[in-house]
Amino acid sequence: MATQHENYQTVSVTKTVSASPKVLLHPKKILSLSNLDRQCPSLMYLVFFYNPSPAYKNLSLNLVFSSLKAGLEETLLAWYPAAGRLCPNQGDGKLDLWCNNDGAVLVEAVTHVKISELGDLSQYNKFFEKLVYKPVFDGNFSKMPLVVAQVTKFGCGGYSVGIGVSHSLFDGPASYDFLCAWASNSAIMKAKGSGLEQQKPVHERGKLLVGNSHQTRCQAPNILTTKVSKSSNSATRAAAIDHLYQLIMQAAADQNLSDSQKSYLIRTFHLSSAMIESLKRKVSRSFSCSSFEVVAAHLWKTRTRALGLRKETMVCLQFAVDTRNKMVPPLPKGFSGNAYVLASVALTAGALEEESHEGIVEKIREAKNSVSNDYVNAYVEALEGPQQAATLPPLKELTLISDWTRMPFHKISFLHGEAAYAFPLAPPVPHVAYFMQNPADNQGIDVWIGLLPQALSSFSHYFLNGVQ
């Protein structure tokens, strides 16, 4: 009889196919990418778990797989860049998008493992890595698919759908729209009459191209050597780039870049809606703030304290801000490229420790409000530089946050009903924190974060005790 450990090692791939739009509605072409797109060409993975359901009893794995394949092929008609490949520009070597219809990759797999054996699906499990398809990458982006997916049937009759999407293709909101369209187009959901009216995607990067012209662009990002440049029509500086450069110089002077070689532990901390309201009351009963602001302030202060940094050390909080409505004029509805820049707050560790949560929230608001059309232009121009495979070493002095609470991925119904959980696998920057909705508590926040082993215990203590 196989042990549970042996079962954990067993995921058998039974089919691998390419999925492309059946009809070519768009001619093959090169789509110019922005510097925001080029920051992270890697595949970002999400694993959707669907618990066993009576609705699945009459669904064979072949039918589920065929349904999702047909839905993907239909979705690629409008989202055609997802069937393409990245390619280096012959003039400057930067990555652009070759819309050549080479297709996405879809994999079918089975396992004897039961979903219940995986325990808490909100906590990282090495087994999750077996539920996604990871194409062999030899450095040649022109051979790497931009969308991959693996449909795995579990021994209990449940399913997982593990999806990887190149971050150069879509940002978070665009990925969410793409996956919603795919789920809606699948035969299973169509049979339920669940087809939703879909926003037509806009793939041209437009205003986010440097100089708004392919010919005037230089090189793509090298954050290790690039200082922010002044916009040609504004003295605005991108504080996030300035602060990041200062952190890298500080770490180099302290010979403190060795953490980039250390393994980070992924943990998810659930803050219930009651915990968040309690934290807001502790900040100030007369001070109104959003859940994101108060949790971000608490996280930054807690993580810095747990790392035991010297008081004079510069520390920084950076968080993603959607620029779709920050640009003048705004980016078009359905914009599918990367439209996020980082806002930034910097203090010394000692000043952060002494600052109140209310004061930190005020600084977070100031940083968010500073993201203007000029800020975005300065940010994009600051990323000019030679293309690099790795753009940012992990810095313990830097706390990074990406807010996914407005993108409830678990509500995407690739099968009948919502997913039990949608778990992101480790990103290229291992210490980023994601704020996500919890399927059982939509007003709460699941904080997914990578932590250094020596900081895990103290972070857990400070972070959770601070919201009791």
C-alpha cells in the first residue's frame, strides 16, 4: 500500500496539447511592449482548487479538459497576444511581443492524492509545484509560451487548474479579466448559461511607450544601475526608483546583499474582518482609513521590527498603484498591459518604530496621491537600460505589497462553483506580500508573504498580536 508521502510524489501527465485560436482575426504582428511590461517576463502561477462536488460525477477528466481547451481557444480570439511569444527587438535587444499564434500549452494530469490531504489550502505546500506546467527555459524567450495551464484530477474527484501567465503579457487586473473570459467561454459554464458580457481587451501599450514611439525608445530595465531621470516636460521624480537605488547602495555598502541567496518561507496570515476593524480602532477612533492602508502600515512596522534592523538603517515600503485612471487622458477601458507603478515611503528603522500607525497611514496616502501622469512618465523613463534577466535582489530593508483584494481570483468558475482557494506560487521577488480575499470572509484579508526563516517567529508574534 502506498504511503501518503509516496502519493505526494505522484502526479501523472496524461496529455499535453497546444491551444490556438481556430480563426485568425488579426494578422501576425509585433506588439511593442512598455518598460513596465519588461520588468518581469517570467511566468506567474496561480493554482485553483475545486473540491469534490456531486456536479462532477458525470464529468470525465477528458470532458473537463476538452471544455477548458475549447474555452481557451475561443478566448484567444480576442486575447490573441496570449498565443504569441516574446522576441528581442533586432535594433535594441529589448523584448517585444510577436503575435504569431504559436499557441498556449494545456496539460492534463491525474493524481491519487485527495485535496483534503493537502491540509489548509491557504498555506504553501511543495506539492502545489506539481500542479503547474513549467516549460523548460533555456534563455530563449521566443520558445517560451506566454500562457500554460495544467488540469489535474484528484483521487477524491476534485480538480485543480494551475495556470501560468507571463507578467510581460498582462498585469493583475488584465490577468483576472483574461481568466474570467476563459472560464466564461468554457463549455461547462456555457452549459449552465453563465456566459457573461466581456470587456473587449485593448492590447496596444499606447501612452506607456517611452516617447510614445517605438523608434525613440532605448533599452529596457536595469534597476541595479539606473537612477531615475527627469521627465522631459516635468521635474517630477519617481520616488520608488530613487528609494530603491538608495536601498541598493546602502546594502552594497553594508555588504548586505547576501540575503538574495537565502531561502524564503512562504506563509499566509488570515486577518478576519473583525481583526481589521480592531486594528482600525487602535489606530484612531476618529481617523478613517481603508483596510489596505491600515494593514499595510501594520505589516511594514511589524516586518521591520521582526528583522531587528539598526535604527539608522533606511527602510522602505513600496506598493503597487494602478495607473489606468492616473494617466491624462486615462488608459482605455480593457487595457491589457502592465499599468502598475510602485509608490514609495522611506524612513529610518528607528523613525518607523516611533511613528504611530496613523502617521504611517498618512504617509501611505501621500505616496499614493503622488502617483500622477508625470510620475508615471518619470517612472517609465527611469526603467530605460539594458535588458536584464534579474532586476531586483531581495532586500530585507524593502517591504513590497501587491493588493489583490479587488481581484477575487477564487470566484473564477472554471468548473461548477467558486474555487475553494486560489494560491499564488512564489514570484521572482520572493519577499513580496500579496493581500487577497479569503473565500470564507470577503471583508477579511489573507496576507501571503515570503519571510526569512530567522524572522518568521517574531513576525508572526508581532503581526497577529497587534490585531487582537
